[in-house]
Amino acid sequence: MIILKFGGSSVGNVDRINQVIQILIQYYVKKKKNFSVVFSAFQGVTDKLIEIGNAAFDRKSDYKEEFNKLYQKHIDIAKGLNPNKNVVLLEKINLLSIELEEILHGVFLVKELTTRTLDYILSFGERFSNTIISETLFNRNINCEYLDASLLIKTDSDFGNARVNFSITNKNISDYFKKKKIPQIITGFIGSTANYEITTLGRGGSDYTASIFGAALNASAIEIWTDVDGILTADPRKVKDAFPLKSVSYEEAMELSHFGAKVIYPPTMLPALQKKIKIIIKNTFNPTFCGTEIVNRNSNDSFAIKGISSIDDISIIRVQGGGMIGVTGIASRLFGVLAKNGINIILISQASSEHSICLAILPTFGLKAKKLIEEEFRLEMIDKKIGSVIIDDNLSIIAVVGENMRHTIGIAGKVFQSLGKNRININAIAQGSSELNISLVISKHDLTKALNVIHKNLLQTKRR
Ligand code: ADP
Ligand code: ASP
Ligand code: MG
């Protein structure tokens, strides 16, 4: 069994979907491979659904107009793909649309949009796209079935970013597939709670759906089809010389994606890693290119670093004071109060003098985090053991990633030199003891230049 996944970028319009169908026919159906396919919502649809949900909540009556446009977009794609045989399909789209319209009307009336309702609304993106594609494949004599993954993937009720209950989910999936002998067309991104409420797995979560199915079914490979030639050494929108990597380890892929490489959603690596199933990133628009393999051990290439990724917008919170030196428990209270309030810490840096701790978080949480820390350390602040909590904004994080950094002396030096020579100031540095990743905080203003100079100095000469 091979699990394939095509993202929104591969299913943006009729031409692209036709291209995907050609790939399925040429590489899988004709070769009689045992496969199933996960599809995301059509490109831009999830963002649009969020916008429409918020407009209904804000009682902006033009939400209906936007809803109608979205409905029409799906109808047009369905008709474009099935010009002569679309009655059943249009009926299915209409049923989904009526359901969605009713929910939106409810949001408008009660002026309430919980994360639970939003997840329900977002699920329509994947339900529309997979309904249209499965019916189209069927009309073209490709034997397949629509599968709503929320029937099988069971999660907690952390709506918007639900965690998967793997023991139930794995059993559900393997039991279901024992009865199914034809390819399943699987909705990405969605699951459901024990009470059958729809949840979503986090933005970009269709990659994760593919990995969950792949691992549960002991697939021979999980193929993520997207719009680039694989994992590149940097985000191609920021570094024009970025080039595709032949292979990366699960850990490298996790680090690169955690620090901003959108090409694969970070949790995707975990189910695959546990079963040692390789993930291959392929380009829908260049299908003969080999892409990037994510595997257990690195191929024996000689790159010291694999890639550079970035989170463009972060804030740094600095807590400092003489009273922190040698006092146990300060860090745990600091991290604890943020964790308890759902604030994710992206990076931590502490000087060995223990005089200051510096945390990177998303800017939206800046003020809330400052307030929480000030409450937690109120007494220490009155006693002047801890100074005021400082937030620095307009910063970015760059992560330089590669397993071979462990064995190569001088990589950090080269990175800092590249930035120094170009007069780029570094605000904070963090390197884990695994030496898999060096993370640097710099001004947002310097981001593109910093990525390009590091890429030029550490990767340019090593093109494959
Ligand atoms: P999909 O719709 O297929 O899920 P995404 O838009 O989520 O696609 O991810 C693919 C995009 O990720 C690429 O178009 C590229 O712009 C971006 N990207 C960012 N960093 C990297 C990287 N290091 N390698 C490849 N792509 C990257
Ligand atoms: N459609 C969802 C999103 O836009 C999931 C995905 O694309 O992977 O986040
Ligand atoms: Mg994606």
C-alpha cells in the first residue's frame, strides 16, 4: 500500500486536477499499485472558510455573497471536470452547501463562533474537494470510494489543533481497510472527538492525515505531492538559489518544518518515523523528478548543513535580574505559567550566568505573556530581584539545520561570520546539544539578506 497526498497547491483549478488524475492513472492505476489518496481542500478554500465564518460572526451580511462565490467555485470545478456527467455530483455538492449555509446562518443569528463550530465549518473544504475528485475519478472509470477521515481519526477536543488518539485511530483504520479493496479518496485535515464532533489537526494538517493512514496501514511509502521539487535548502520565495535536497532525516525535516519550511507539516514525521516508513516529497508539476526522501538515516552525503528555514514574525520576551542567579525553579515557573495558558515557546536562550532568560513566542501572545510573567513573579519584582519584563518585536528566527553539523567544526563560526560581514546584528542564539539546529534571532528587516548570505556561504558551492 502507498498513501499519496495532494495539497491545495496541486488542486487549485480544473487543469491542475486533470494533471493530478493523469499522475494517478500513469503511475498507479496502470501499474496496478495498491494505493489510496488524501486530498486537501482546493487552494485558498480553508482561508476563505475562515474569512466567511468570521464575517458571519461579525454580522457582515456580505458573508452570504462570499459563501455563494465559494459554492459557485466548487460547482464550476465539478462541471469543468465532468462536462457530460454531473447530476449526481452536483446533487452531492448541493447537499453539503445546504449544511454549510445553515451553520453559517446559525453563527450569524447567535453571533457566536466557537473553535468547535469553526472546525466544523473548515471541514467543508476537504469534504467538497474529495467529493468532487472521487466522483470525477469514478466517472472516468477509476474504481474508488470517498472516505470521510473524521469517521476513523479520533482526537481530543482541542479544536483547531486536535491531538490524535492513536490506539483507537490505528485500529479504526486497519479494520476499515480490511473490508475495502479499492482505492480510498480520503479527506485530509479532519478528525472527530469521542462525541463525533469534527476537529481539525492544525493548518497544513493533510500531510499529517497521510502519515496517520500510512503508519496505521504499514504502507511502503507516503508520498506528499506539492508544487515544488521537494524540500529545498531554503524557502524558494526568499532565496532564489535554493535547490532540492535528495534526502533528509526525519529529525532534519522536523526541524526545518518546525522553523517555517511550510512544505511539510511538522507532526507528519512522527507516525512515519515510528514505523520507519519513508516519506517522499514530489512535485505534481514535475512528476518525473525524484523529489526528496525523508528517511531514517541520512544518505552519506557531505553537506554539513542541509537547509535554512525561518519564522518571519516573532517577539522576544526577556526576563532578567540579579535575583535569578543560582535560584532554582525560576525557569520552570516561567515556562510553566506560559504552558498553562497555552502559549507556545519557540526558542529559549539562557546565558550561563543565569542573569537573564530570553524566550521567543509568536507576537500575538506578547502582551498576554508579559502580563502572566509579571503576575507570576510579582513578589520578586517588588523586591527588585527581577527587573521589568521586556518585549522586543519585529524580529525573525533563522534555523540552520543539518545532522552533519555534529561532526563538523566551525559551522556556527561560518554562520556568524557571514552575518557579521554583512553587518547583521544577532539578538539571541540557541543551539541544542544535539547540534542539529542553530537558531538565531535577528531583526525582521534583515531576514531576506541574512538567509541569502548564509545560503551563499554554506550551501552554494555544494549543489548536487
Ligand atoms: P500544499 O498546498 O501542497 O500543501 P504548501 O503551500 O503547504 O503546499 O507547501 C509548499 C510550499 O512550501 C512551497 O510552494 C514553498 O513556497 C514553501 N516552502 C517554504 N520553505 C520551503 C522549503 N525549504 N522547501 C520547499 N518548499 C518550501
Ligand atoms: N486545507 C487545510 C489547510 O489549508 C489542510 C492542508 O492544506 O493541509 O490548512
Ligand atoms: Mg501544505
